[in-house]
Amino acid sequence: MGLVTYVNGAFVPKEEAKISVYDHGYLYGDGIFEGIRAYNGRVFRLDRHLDRLYDSAQYLMLEIPMSKDDMAAAIVETVRRCGLRDAYIRPVISRGVGDLGLDPRKCKTPTVVIIVDTIQLYPKEAYERGLRVVTAAIRKVRPDALSVQAKTLNYINNILARIEANRAGVDEALMLHSDGYVCECSADNIFLVRGGEVWTPPAYLGILLGVTRETVMELARHQGLPMLERVFTLHDVYTADECFLTGTGAEVGPVVEVDGRRIASGRPGPITQRLITAFREQVVREGTPIYTEEVAERRA
């Protein structure tokens, strides 16, 4: 079965999924999206992702033309039609088709697209040897200029940081607050382990409250680890016992080098490895079922 994409109520083959060049999502980045994962025939934390999607819409004053329940049903049905048990899902809602001016009032109907595919940001061996990171020169957008809690289609800030990582030949780029504090990476949240404590930057610095971040914080607390949201600097990163990243695409990825400095032993640390294992065990058993038992048996 080939992959299909949901476009404004229709399920079409991936190759035939199209939107207008006059769509303001294309012209101006005026829209929102979410990245969601399905594991073992279940969509992981779909409700949490939809809450964030609709919060992003509220921020942009963008009216999604379907309820959360209908969006959830459309997502599940799109995955089901693709025949995948493990998938990456991206609902995208733009302001819709308008003219060549900025005025959103010219866009009468939002465009709703749901993309389903597979994803692998890093090769398997990267999780075994660890990731290499550099600090980007470009800083995070200040939260009083643009909310990073809204996942909009404007990702230029992150893309420019990603270009710096590419030019340095490493896996990711770390981004700093305008005051020099550690925020997050171009596509991931960051965590440190220091003296048995697990640290991650607080939301007010201007980070995305990632669903994977939230899950890992819960797992750390469940394992009895002190889990702290606190401000820290590059010095804390360079001298950490362990470092790792979290994200829907990356999942949980160990970091072993930052700005050419080896982190501790230069190998994925024991707490990071425990959290990777716990995360992988959780995602395969939790989530919104995609298939009924009859369909699942037929596909097995």
C-alpha cells in the first residue's frame, strides 16, 4: 500500500498531494504544524500534541476548521490508510489561499494537510556512539518577539542554526538565549546530568515545551532522579557528567561532544542510557490505537 496524504478532507496518494502557490503558508509561513509519532500501531500522546496544535492556532488567531476530535480521527485514519504501525505524522494548517498581500482576511478557508511517512533523523550507530554538537552563533528569537511555544511554519531561526551544524560537520546546533544562557537545539530540547541530578532549561528562556521532553522528565522522576528546570550556561554543558537531547524526531539522543569538548568519558552515560531504554519501552505500549484488533490481526 502506498502512502497517502490528507488534504482538505480528501485522502490522496503522496505524489498527488498539492496546495496552491497562493497559499499563505507557502508565501509567508502563515500557519502551524505538529510532529507526532506512532509506535507499534499506537499514536503516542496524540491528545497532548493536539492541545499544542490548537494552542498554536489560538496564538496566530487561526481558526482550524475541524474539532480536536475530528482532527484526531483524521490523523488516525490517515495512518491507517498508509498501513504503517510505526510512523511520523505531521498535521499542517495554513491560513489558506489568498492574494499576494499579507492581510490574512484575504484567506477565506484554512488549508488542512496531514502527512504520514517514516523518519530517522540520526543513524542507529549515532545513538550508540553519541552525537556531536556545536553552539550556533545565531541566538534564539526572544519570547517577547515571537512565541516559541507556537509551532509556526516560520522556522528560519532554527534552519540557520542547522546550517551552522552542517557546515561544522556535526549532528546538531545548540542555541543560546540573548543573554547567553542555554536554550535548546535547532530541533531538540537539551538535558544535562550533573551529580546525579537531571537539568533542563525552563520555559521562560524561550524553549519549546516538547512532548518528548515532558515524557523524559516524567521518566526521570519515576526513576527517583532529581529533575530540575534551571538556567545554566555553556560552562555547565562542557563540564557535565552527561548530556542528551530529546525531540519527536530524534527521540532521546546522547551527546558526547559539544564545541569540540568531550563530555565526561566521551561515551553515552548510564543515566542517559536508562532513560533511552525507559522511553523506548513506554512509547510502544502507550497511545491511541490505530487499528482495531481485527485489522491488526489481518496485518500481522
